[in-house]
Amino acid sequence: MSDMPLPATATETPEGTPRPTAELDPARQAQAKRLATTRRLLGLVDLALGLVALVVVFALGLHLRLRDGLASAGLGGWQPITG
């Protein structure tokens, strides 16, 4: 353990000098909000593009071609359960 005395209050350093107070910069807070909004918007755009791609794959029947192509390449080893 060190021989330094404990600070008298939470706002003092162990040496007894006052700690600097934390202040929020309004300009940086505004920038952070803009960046968060942009990030959220880009996430929604990414989700929408993924959904459009899935709809296109299923609407054009590409999923069936992919299944058949994988089966002919020897990668379609699973069999559906008859029922």
C-alpha cells in the first residue's frame, strides 16, 4: 500500500488538490446525436436492402436454382422429411 493519505472528499485528488469537473461540450453532444442518427439510418437502409435481395431471390426462383446447383455439385446431402 502507498503512504498517500486518502482524499478528504470525492472531489479531491490524493494530494488534496481539487479534481477537474467533467463538463459536457454542447457542440460535441450535437455531433454525437447527428452521428447516432446517421448510424441508425444506415442500419435501416442495410436492413431494407437485405430484405429486397431476399424478395428478389425468392420471387425469381433463384433459390431453386441455387438448391439444384448445390445438389449437382455434391453439396446437397440433406433430404427433406416426407410427411
